[in-house]
Amino acid sequence: MDNRIESSESLRNKCAACFRQFNKIEHLVDHMRNSFHSVHEPTCGICRKHCRSFESLREHLIGPLPKVECNKMFNTRGCNICLVILNSSNALRVHRGTCQLSRVAGGVLSRMANLGIQEDLRVESSRSRGSQVVALACKVVGGGSDGTLDLCARVCLIDENENIIFHAYVKPQIPVTNYRYETTGVRAEYLRDAMPLRQVQRKIQDFLCNGEPMWKIRPRSGKARILVGHGLDHDLECLGMEYPAIMIRDTATYPPLMKTSKLSNSLKYLTQAYLGYEIQNGIQDPYEDCVATMRLYMRMKFQIHRMEEYPMSTDPQNRNNFASWRQNELERMTPNEMLEISRSDYYCWCLD
């Protein structure tokens, strides 16, 4: 009888999302208050365990110490790129044909950029549709006495369909002391008559804002464009630009794509693991980086999650969901009921 009671109490104190067990119900409430479990977390298609990131989900399914039952089923019907479980091995074969993408022809585009094409940007008229999505990537050379100061020498901007919008060499404002040719492919002659940095800044800023003042930009309204990239804080700093955080989608800081809560994955790794091909071997092309980040963004954007009227923990309607003054009420809830009112602490790209 005691064993049955103990088992029932243990089940009651088990998180319905990550399956952690707690000795006391108040400990489970504290966990739910701080974990921000939600329908937007990567979830195992077999046992329905919620993971903080796709890296955690990958460990759960095919890591060194996976969950045995899930690993067994995943090995026969699971896609090792997007980590979904298919209904049959035949369905898996068909799925892999569309899930695994191929590398773009970066070398051809590099030669095109050398000719100085695609240097025109225009701001669309007020009749244009709402926020479009563009991806940006830079390649940097070295400045300063030791060549460690990053200077933007090449920049690329593409649209959602991977078409080049802007692709040009950039003339830094201070002398280049290290061209880092092995990875950038940049030579001194490419920058001699290149577009000045201030002109590049102005063109890109105007294009992103699309006629809207910076202070007036709001998500889901207006004409400003969503900006996708990897390590965009560094790219924008090298360009000497600012852009509202609410309009930035950075694959380096998006929680489901991070290695840990504080450590980012490289774009090279993300592309190999979640798109199925390799990039950045030898001389790197900013167009190739743009395509990789756009594809990752699109893959995350089209994740299928249950729709919620107020999906963020910061929404005013959710701020008291786990308030301390509700402690007694929360302790009477079941784990599933607590999960039902839990909300995400990050903006999921499926909401774009």
C-alpha cells in the first residue's frame, strides 16, 4: 500500500514536459516557474519529452547515452537532420529526399562579385507589402598594427528565395593590414575601387528600414524587413550599423539552435547538422552563409506548433501564471495543468 502511495506521489511530482521528478510538489512548482516549458520547445516524437534545444533532443535520441526505447524507434524511422519520426521506413526515404539540402554554387557567385555587380539597392514604395525577410553576411579582413581588428570587406544580402539583393566589396575606413586571404579570398586590388563603408551602411540601412524611421519600427506592422544572419551583432558592428532587436533573427542566439543556454553553435555545424551539407571549406563566400542562415530560419519558421493566443511569458496576460501569491493554487494543479499555463521565454520563429 505504501509503495502505491509513493508511486502516485512520485508521478504527481513529475514534470509533464522534461520528466524530471521532485520530492515535493512545491519543488515542481518552482521548476515550472523557472523553466518556461512550452509548446515551442523541441519535442521527442516518441515519448513527447520537451528539450531546451535541438542539441538536447539529438542527445536524447542518438547521443552517447540515449533513451533506449526512443533510440530504437528513431534508428528505423527517424530523420537524423530534422529529428522527426516518420510513420514507416518508406516514408523516411521519401522525406530524406526533401530534408537534406545541397550546397549552393558559391564559387560562381564569388567571381560575379569580383565584377562589381549587384551593387544597387532600392527602397520599395509605400504600397509594398509588409515585412519581408532578408539574410545578411559579411566577410572581414584585419586592421590595426597586429591585424586583429575586424573590418568589413565584403557583404551580401539575399531574399527569401535566395536571390542576391546586394553583393559588393567594401572599402574600409582604415588601412587593411591582414587580408586573411585563406578564408576571405579578398585581395588588395578588390578593395581599391570598392564601395566606401559609409555608402554601404546607408544603402543597407535604407533598404532594411524600407522608408520607416528606426524609432517607429514595430514587429508585424509597417514596412521594415526582418533581418536573418549568424552572429549579427558582430556583422552589424563591422558595418557600423544598428537595427532593432525585434526585427533580428540570429541563428547564433536562437535558443533551439544553441549548444547550451550560453554557448552558440557555429554556422558550419548548424548547416551540416540541420541542413545536411557542408560549408566554409577553404575560401568562404558570404552568399553561401546567407543561404545557410535563410534556410535555417525557414526550417525553424515552419515548425508546426500549437497556436496560442498569448504565446510569451512576458505577455501581460501571462505574467501572473506562476506568481508566488498563487502558490497554494499551483500546488493543487496536476503537472499537465501547470504545463498548460506555462509559456516560452523566447520568441519562436514560427510566430513570424
